[in-house]
Amino acid sequence: MTEFKAFTFSTVPHIVSEPGSARELGKHIAMRFPNVRRALIVTDPGFLRTGLVDAPRASLEQHGMSVQVFSDVVADPPEAVVTSAVEFARAHDTDIVIGLGGGSSMDVAKLIAVLAGSEQPISEIYGIGNVKGERLPLVQVPTTAGTGSEVTNIAIVTTGETTKMGVVAPQLYADLAVLDAELTLGLPPLVTAATGIDAMVHAIEAFTSKHKKNPMSDSLARQALSLLSSNLLTACEQGGNLQARQAMLLGACFAGQAFSNAPVAAVHALAYPIGGIFHVPHGLSNSLVLPHVLRFNLPEATAHYAELASVVAPHVSGSDEARAEALIAAMQQVARMTGIQTSLRQVGIAEADLDRLADDAMLQTRLLGNNPRDVTRADAYAIYAAAL
């Protein structure tokens, strides 16, 4: 008989997955929040320029809401951007917050929702479980497939020159996530690839998470990997393929639900300094270290990786070791076929930088604690050296 460890699982209570659903955003919100009147859409300047904010905005207005747009979000948002967004929301007496963008916009939306109506300064909410009280209604609409931020309870803020801190709290779960692939049709192939591989990393790391691995996260992680691995190349090569794009969004969402409850580990811990110091996009940073972290984890995670290989490389049979190797090979093949960079040198990182990267990675204790195998500083250095 299988023995199940005790676990808890939380997620967003409502998810709408339908191409075109963002054009009906007002309807979806009015059904759940009939009394809200002053909406704030949180996005970035690049997405605002696409014109894709117009239809959701019009839908909100048709349902009796006035709409403000905050579009100063930048990648890896610094604290100053969050603070100005919170002040903007207060100035307009916002009563519902809508994240419409990639992970950074959705993270800022979470923080506005918890801080705008609160006395707490942002400095008090870093860490796990430090948010006090209620938040404003929160809706997330992702435009990449992607971070899974629409269904996670974490927001990442850049707090120094290069350091990132996380806010983890149940209040950060949105009330509603809307998955509409029409918003992702214009994503360039390399962005599609990097964000898609980021989502695959979420699924793989959730499946091997040391302390909180659980049957629900496992099930979602496997389904996420299945959707992502079988649709990523199509989404990169045929950007207008709505079915592939919707499958990618759903896969990224499932992976987000998985890792929000079975947290990510060393791949992310080693990716953060690459992003923080060298401003490499988060998904690409993950992809660059992924095969090398997987290989490092083999002594502790072979059986789990073999299980995932049956999803990503079902044609491979044989021992657990052979199938675990097949998972690593398959992930490397995905990166090569999509044309994204596959070595640290290609993004401007030299051997002389590895000490600093290894030092920074060791500060990510929250993430390293979830890794199936303990990572020393020497290990981190060796993984970076392999990734050069």
C-alpha cells in the first residue's frame, strides 16, 4: 500500500482557460465582484504598445468600471517601481487590481493588491508569511507561458543592485486567473522558447522538491511537462497556432500550481545571480544551468527523473539511469532546437565571473533547501563551470 505523507495544497479558486476570454474580462469580473468600480490594469510599456490592452479595458468599461493603467513595470521589478505603483493605486482609489503581462507585471499586481489598502511598508513583508490582513480583489491575465505567476503565492522584487527578495504569502493567490492565448500570439520565438523552458523547469523542480513534494503537485507537474514538451516547438515555429499557444499557457499554469506548493530549488537558485548580475532574462537563465543541475542531482533524483522521462522522452526504455539521462538529453535538445543560447559565454559570462556567481547563488538558502541534493559553494562553482 502506498503511504502518503501529510501535505497541504492551495491554489487560485477560479481559472478561465479560453482563447478570447480577455476580451470578456469585464463579464468574468462582474460575475464574481459585482460591486467593484475602479480597476487598475498593471502592465509594461512593451505590452501596452501592442494595443492588446484595449479590448480588456473596453470590456471592463462596458461593465461599469473606470479603468486606470499603470505601465511602468520593468523586468525583475525594483522596489521603487512597486512603491510608485502602490501610490498610483491609492491616488486612484483602486478597488480591483488586474495583472496583465508577464511574471513581472503579475508580481507587481500582487504587491499592489496587498499594500495599497494596508499600513505595512514593503520592507516588512519580505520572507514567508509576513503579509498582514486582507488585500484588494486580484485578477491575473498572463501574456507569456511562462512564469505561472497567475497561480502562485510569490512575488519577486529586486532590492539592491543585483539582489532579489521574495514575498511569499497566501494573500498573493489571485481570485481569478484568465488564460487567453490570443494575448501570446505575438511573442517572438526566442521569448516563447525561454518562457516555455522556464515553465518546464518549474514542473521538473516541483517533482523533485525535497520537503513538500506531494501527489497533487506531482500530477500537475507531469501534465504540465506533457503539454509543454509536446507544444513548445510548434509554438516557436508557428507563432500564430492558437491551439499550441493555449496548450502552452495551460502547461505553464499547471507548472505554477505545482511549484507554488512544492517549491523550486537549485536551478532557480543558480539562475537568479545570472539574471541579477548580467540581466539575462529569467527563463533563459534557468535554461542555461538546467542540464548541469539535473546531472548534479542524479545521485539523489534518478528515479524521479526517469519517471519524468516517460513524459518527455517516452520512446526511451531501459534502466532508471538511462531514462534519467534521456530527460537531460531531451531538455538540451529542446534548447538547441529553439535556437536560444546554451552556454554562459554566449550571454557574456566569463570564467572570471564564476566566483561571484557561486557566492551569490549560496545566498539563495530558501531555494537550495528544496534541492534533492545538498549544494556546497564548490558544487555551485562546478555547475557554473560546466555551463560555460
